[in-house]
Amino acid sequence: MSLSRRTFLSTSALAAGYFLVPRERSLADESKSPNTRPWIGAIGVGGRGTAISKDAKKHGDIVAVCDVDLTHADKFNHDECGGKADVSQDYRKLLDRKDVDAVVVGTPDHWHTRISIDAMRAGKDVYCEKPLTLTIDEGKQLCRAVTETKRVLQVGTQQRSEFGHRFLKAVAMVHDGRIGKVKQVTSCINAGVAGGPFPAVPVPPGLDWDRWLGQAPAVDFIKERCHHTFRWWFEYSGGKMTDWGAHHVDIAQWAIGMDHSGPLTVEAIRAELPNPQVHGRPARADSYNTATTFDVRCRFANGVDMVITSTGENGITFEGESGKFFVSRGKLLGEPVDELKDRPLASDAQMKLRNGKRASSHMANFFECCRDRSLPASDVYTHHRSLTTCHLANISIRLGRKLTWDPAKEEFVGDAEANGYLRREQRKGYETNV
């Protein structure tokens, strides 16, 4: 194709009715010395948030820390910032600082969209942990916000940059026709977690539980709803489907050339939910409710079937008319891989996938893009599309039937009930401001 990736994204955004507006100060401004370290705000510094914030600290200075759990914020400030950073429980205070160039967002999933949009509208570039959204509609909102503000938004799907570039090589192999026409790609993301019923207990000191809940319904505090195990509740996440699907489905959809589109049909062939469902809604409010085991088949317009499964070895298997191979974070195996010894890929094959950049890490790629205002390795437009497939799979699981999807209109075909799952009612005071 003669049309460049960036041109395609720009023209597509304009065609969809997204309008560009001048951006505020950025790391690329001539007034900033190229040797000046950016000032960073860290929002959500528990668990994974700690890891990505420490990674960001290699590239800039963290001057403000926010977490609704003050024990997380104070610990991170003490351990990583020498106690010198501003600390708050409300991220809006951090965004009010005009001297903060970029933010890293490591909150639970249901806060990603609201915080990222507010940050971009405050003139900040954003590195946000995956999965980027709670619903398909949130992904559409984020695409509009990135186009409108012209900020850089990097999604934390590190498989596009790291792990020995195995995934980049896998994508390049498929694009180069090393297995012929692709017939099926299988993304194994392993099983989810069952648990409950869990008791309600007092809110721990230092935790703003109402703010932690955000857009989600107001409920009593259950320890297992919060922090790491939030991902096993549909109210805040999508279970294993969005947790690991955000990685493997992303790579698979990129490889088969569907990273700007989506499936035509989605069918949960097999699925088990740990909490009984009534019309797609959990029957109990005190137990995990995301799928534990599943096989979901997605059919794309190019004839490729993608199977998302909880069974097998974690990784992706590509099957074509002339061969197949397997890739994971630690492996790249199969006869087409062995053949690379005698017939290697073009020297620039992987660089083209990285938009010509050589950044040593996913976070380094983010800050490089902040400086030159280019598209990051994991951009909002392609992540929205791959995560949409994960959301569709979850909707099929919850409704227990095959669904027909229109990837151009981004809606279900003739299915009002399914279309009701594209967005969620948000609690008053915590609505996404779009």
C-alpha cells in the first residue's frame, strides 16, 4: 500500500468526524532543551502501577503521585521519590499542574478512560496500562480525544516492543507470507479465577472507597473487589479475556491485518461463569463473575478464524495453508521459524512495524514519541479495535449466543439487547466528560 499508516489514521479520523485542535505545550516544544528531563505525574501506584511508574522514572522525574489509597501513594513517594513528590488522592489536582509534561496511569481498568481523557485535555501525554477500556464505547471516546487533542497516548501492551521482539518477528513472518494464507489463529490466554462469596468488611484506613469505585455502582467494601483482584469483576474489568486478551488478541489481529477493523461474527462455543447469570447480569454481588474457562470463535472478513481460548499453553498459534508456528513471551517455534536461518526476513521488516523506531523498551518508545509527536508502538486506534474483539467475546459469553458485528458502524446487527452492552450507565459525578 502506498498510503502511509499515519496518513491512513489521520484521514480515517477526519472521515469519522473527529476534528483536530492545536495542542498545548509538549516535550517537542523548541522552548524545552533536548536535555531537559520531562516532569511526570504517576496516577495509580499500586501493583502494576508501581512497575510502570518506576519504568517511567528512567526517562524523567516524577514530581506528583496520586492514588486513592494513600498507603500506596505514600510508599511510592518514599521509596521512589525520596518523599519529595506532591501526593494526593484526587488525580485532578495532579493534572492542574502546568509543569507536568506526561502522566503514567496504573489504576484499575474502569478508571483508565476518564483519567486518560482528562489528562490529554489538560495538555499531558499519557502512558496508560492495558486494557485501556471497560466498554467499546469508551474506546471510541478515547479515539476522538486523541485526535482532538493531538496528544500521545501509549497503551501498555509491551508485547509490541519487548520480549526479545518475538512477537514483532511473528507479525513480520505472517505479513511476509511465511505460512501462506492464514486460516486460523489461536490466542491462548489461560483460565480465569473463581471465588466467593466474600464478606463485606470495614474500609481500610487511607482508602477513599467511593472514589475507587468511580463510575461503578456503589457497594459495600469487599477486600477481593479491590486492588489486584478487581480484574475478576465485570464491574471494573473483563477478567482474563481483557487482561491477557489485550496482549495476545492485539498481536493476532495485527498479524492478520485486521487491526483497523474487527470480526463479523463472535460466538462463545464454550464458556463457564463462576457466578450464575440472569440475562447476562451476575446473580450474586459478593462473588467473582468473569469467565473462568472459554472457547470463543471470531470470524473476520478476510476469512480468518480467531479462537480465543483458556485451554493450552499461553501464547499464539498461527496456522496457514503452508505451515504453522507458535509464539509466546519465551518461545518462537515451528518449521517456518527454523527456515529463517536460510531465508531470513528483510533486515528492516521489524523496523517498519515499529514505525522506523529503535527504542529499547515500550516506555522508551513512549517518551521518544512525546518528543517527535509520532504514533507510538501501541496506539489508541489499533488497541481500541483489538480490545473491541475481547469485549465482543465477553458479551457473547454473557448472553450465551452467537453475535453479528458490523466493524464499520461498530454496532451489533439487528440486536438491541447486545447493543445495550456497548456502554454502561456511569454513577453520577463520575461520568466520562466527553
